Amino acid sequence: MGNTARLLPLVLTAAALVPLPNHPTATEPPAADSSYREIPLDGLSVRAETEPFGMVGITWPDGVRGVTAKVRVQRDGRWTDWQPLRVEDDHGPDPGSPEGAGRGGTEPLWVGDATGVQASAVSAAGTPLSGAKVVLINPGVRSSDADEPGEAAVTSSRAPYPMPLMVSRKRWGADERLRAHNGADCVRPKYSPTVLAAFVHHTADRNDYTRTQVPGMVRAMYAYHVKSRGWCDLGYNFLVDRFGRVFEGRYGGAQLPVLGAHTASYNANSFGVAVIGNFEQTAPPAALLESTARVLAWKLDANYRSPQATIVLGGSRLHTVSGHRDTKATACPGTKLYAELGWLRQRVNALMGGSFATPIYQYARKIGFRNVGQPFWGEHPTRTGRATYFATRDVFHSVATGTYSTQGAFRTRYRRLGAGSARLGLPITDAYQVTGGVRQKFQRGWLLWDRRDRQVQVVYGRSQ
């Protein structure tokens, strides 16, 4: 693919028109031993013996900058050394959040099983913070926390890189009711027009967590982002642990360009992958790097983006695969992980095969990307073939039918039928003019538009 990406002109699309993948809305109740507690941080510091908790963070009223925060905890009757908490000033509440919902804060820190906390937070002038709180979260334990995912499926080399195996929100125990905590506008996910780039983060957490602790860590992060920071949902689109397991982050469909809360003004048209741990002084494990590369390869390949290109996003020229620190002065994703971004780009390029060669991509290129628009729902498998939903056309492919698209009123009607439905089948022609209207042939029927009644009719059967 080289350094000149085949970038498509940005065309806004209406997410509401796209039939979304099925998202589970049912949720299990929180674990019986889970809890969330806030302690006022009056003065320069606070110290308290508490009920057991696993994650800690400090928040303060939004708009305060230059905060320095640190914490130590009590485990097994002993106090740990003081540990600084990472402060990111470029995060804020999601668009549409209620006025005053957002709070400034540190990144949350996983501390395992602690029963006491001492915390300190001061302004840039060294003075106490008015309205600061120490947040203690116990995510509880679920029987499913010890579950391990199976093997990922292998697809044809002509298809984009396959979606890696992923621990779903349901599987890691997301309480979907929590998305309504900051208002009804947070319940429905928000989408960008497309995916143009990826940002790599680290959670600035501990690196000695166990496999069974990770689902609880993700649940605690989710609660902190929503309850403590005032966001609609978990900020990151995906998370990867040190064992190489991938976790679905923000709700809305992993395959779609879900608008996250990970890189401030660069959230639109990008996705955020957070690796769980602190990689400022520790090198990231090989399993973590490989799984991160696979997430990046899947999302970028599906949307026809080169990992070795640069792009203008948020007014800045950035690599398609960038680190958080490329957008502002921050240590994230840690010096040791940031040094691996070059390797990540090369590895992603190798996984993607170095070029785009799918029939759908070739079809869109032949018609012209200015005519089909941006990919919204990137190339993905369907029940009978593959599809990419662009801004103005949905393109379908199977070995039996070839590659054709639906657009305009035909696209709208076909989606209502359930695109690729067993009864009508896939398109076997593009729409074409006939006397009195327009028609398009499918495997087991037709869509017809008559100029007289200006309605799209469905006719089943092979002859017309």
C-alpha cells in the first residue's frame, strides 16, 4: 500500500439509516460484592480505612488544569509506597451529556484487593482542590471472570483480515443500565461517518494483574468513566490485556465507527485501543503487541485504510496508527509501547497483505469513491457473502452473484427487507432504466420503481 494511502473524501452519512448489528441489551445484575464509593478529599490529603476495593481514582470539578495527584493503599495490613496518578486534561463528557456532568480526574489505578486508601491532589499552585473526591470501586467477582475465549475463525485470503476473537461486553459483565446514568441521550451510541485512523493508549495501570482479574478491571474502568468522569460509556473502543486477549469496549457494535471518548477532539473518525498496563518503563509483552496488531489490521483493512499512511485528522497530520502522545503532551501510551508503533504499523501491513484486493474494493474503485462515499460499516461477512455499507451505496459480493450495489430508494427498501434476506437474495445486477421506471434484479426477485406512483415494489420470482 505504500505511504500514500488510498484515502476517501470525507462524506457525512446518516448512521440512523444503517441497520446495526445485533447488540445484546439484556444485562446481568452487578455482582453481589461490587460497590462504588466516593470520599470527599478535603484539604491536601485524605486517609481512610475502607471496605475492600480494587480500583482507585481522584476526580475534581471540570475545568481545573495542572493537577498533581498521588495515592497509596493498604493491603494485608501494610501501606504501599506512594504512586503518582496519571492526569489527562484532554478528556471531557460525550456530546449531548447534561450540563455539568463531566468532571476532571486521574486515570483509574487497579490496586487489587485493598482495604485502605491515602490520597493527595493539589493544584498547579500547590493548593487543595475544592470539590475533589477519591473514588473507590470494587467490581466484584463473577463466575464468568475465569472463562477463556476459544479460537478465532480463519477466512479466505481474498477477504479483509478477520475480526479477532473478542470478549464481548456481555461476557465481561457490562451493566448496560449504567449507560443511562448520565441521561437518556447517552443510551443510544453515537457514530462517526467512517474510520480513518487508530489511536493506541495504555491505561497506566499495574502490570502484575492476573487473567481472572481483567474482566473486573474493565468493569471498574467502565464505572469510573461513567459515574466518576460523567461520560456516556467506557471511553475506549477496545482493550487488550497482557495475555493477548481483546475486550469489546464502548457499546454500539464493534464493526461500526462508534464515537469513543479516548482522544478528545480526535475521537471522530477514529477508534481507540487501550492496552491494559503501564508501559512507561516496562516493555509490552509479545502477546499484547500481536493482539493489538490484529485489532488494528481488522478495523483498518475493513475500511480500506493503509497502516503506513498519514492523514489529516482534527487539523493535524498524523499516522493512520498513532499514539495518544501524537495529539498532545502526554506520556500515553508509555515510552516503551510508543517505541513499538513502527513495528505495529509494519505488522499490521503484513497481516493485511500489503494491499486491498477484495471484489468489493475493486468495485468501489471502479465506480469511484467519490460516488460511493466513505465506508461506514466496513467490509464484513454476511450469511451468504460479504458486504460494505458506504455512505451512498451498499455493496454486496458472493461467488454465486458477483459484486453489485443498492442505492437510493432501492437501498432503503432492501434494508427494510433485511439486506441479503433469504427470500429475495443478493443483487445480481445494478439498478437500470426501463420504460416507465427503474428495476434491479436479485437472486429470487426484483425491486421495481414506477414513475407513476413513485413507489418501490417488491416482486418475487425469477421472471419479469
